[in-house]
Amino acid sequence: MAAATRAELTKIFTLRSVWIATGVILALQVVVMLQTARLFADAVANITPDGTIEIFIDQPQPATGAILDLLVSSSLQIGLFLPVLAAMIAGQEFRSGQLGLTVLAVPRRGRMLAAKLLATASYVLLLAILIAGVSTAFMYDAVKDWNPDLLLTGAAFLGHGRFVAFAVLFSLTVFAITLIARSTLTGIVVAVALTVVTMTQIVARTLPDLDALLPLSAARNLLLDADVSRLTAGRAHGLIALAGWTVATAVIAGLTLGRKDAR
């Protein structure tokens, strides 16, 4: 199992497209944070004596919760690109018959899929940690004259942990969907469609119980503070929903892989 996982990691690290996509994601994170840095700094500078912050006009919020939400959401907005990267990693298997070679090298379907999932999860985990680090660095610059220790609290690290959990679980879901569809484009389209459904809030306004089961809505419920944001379920529900998507799609992906891929 360890050898198969190392082989899959080697594939990932030797893909030029993965390196390019990784560079673009991290660069985009820096650009976005640079654009919002002044907004965050001004909002923190105007925190009232009773601990209220107004990040958006006429929307006062408790400063501590709002800043921790900003910390996590800053990572989340870039983390939405990680499933696209996962689709690219999965899709490379369908170029030039690489999946057939993989099946020949690791004929046990379950072992092969587990190695792919572990390798992809490891790469996404590393990138998610880097994204969280960039968010923390920029947020430190905003709060350094107010309460920089806030970024070292258990709540802050839990927020990062929830973001990393989302990044890995949703990326693995899209990875599995790409394997099922045997198409990188399909995996990317599904990831974008699920994101759009959550962002438009159409389902959340009409069928909140159903919305809570969607992966991006589950991520929102997992990551954000109910006292600051409008949610459709609790954090435990969000984590379970995300994990459910990952398990279900991985099982289906395993069933679609077989010895016929070696021919």
C-alpha cells in the first residue's frame, strides 16, 4: 500500500499541469488578499470599545467572531479551486492509457483506488495548509496593532482545521467524480456547478434541509460561525455531509474501475 501511494504521489509531483495550477492558486491567493488587505485593516482600526466591527457598511458584528470568520473565508474562497486541481490529477490517468498501466501494476481495485485517494489527499492537504498560512500572514498584518494573539488561539487553529477538512474531502469527492466520468472536464463542471448552486443561495432559500446536504453548503455550515453568518445546519452536520459525499463517490469510483481498464 505504501509503495502504491508513493507511486501515485510521484505521478502528481511530475505533472507539469499540477505545478502550474498550484502556482496559479497560490498566486491568486496572494493577489486576492492584497486587494482586501486595506479593507480588513480599516475595519480593525475602527473596532468600537465594546468589541464591535463593521466590515461591511451598516453590518456591525462581534469583532472576534467576525475576524475568525474572515480568516477562514479568506482561505475558503481560494480553496474552491482545489477540487479543480483534484480533477486535473484524476484526469491524467485517462491520457495515453495510463489507467491501464496502473491497473496492471496494482491489479487490486480497492488498493489502487485507496492509493490514489491517499496521494491526492496528501497533496491537497499540503496545499490547503499553505493557503491557510497565506491567509494568516495577511490577517496578522491587519490585527497586529489590535489583538495578534487571536490568530494563535484554539479557535483560530480549529478554523484552519475545518478548512483543511473541507479542502481534502471536497477535493476527493471531485476526484472520484472525475474517475467515474473518466473526464477531467466533467469533474471541473460538476465542481463549478455545485459551487454556483451554493453561491446563488437558491436552494438555501427554498429548501434549507436539502441545501444542508450539498457539499459546498455543508462546507459553509462547517466553516463559518452561526452567530455571524446565516447557516442551514450545524458544523457536525456539515462535516458528516462532506464525508458522506466523499465516501459515496469513492465507492462508486471503485466499482467503475476494473481489469477491463488494463486492456
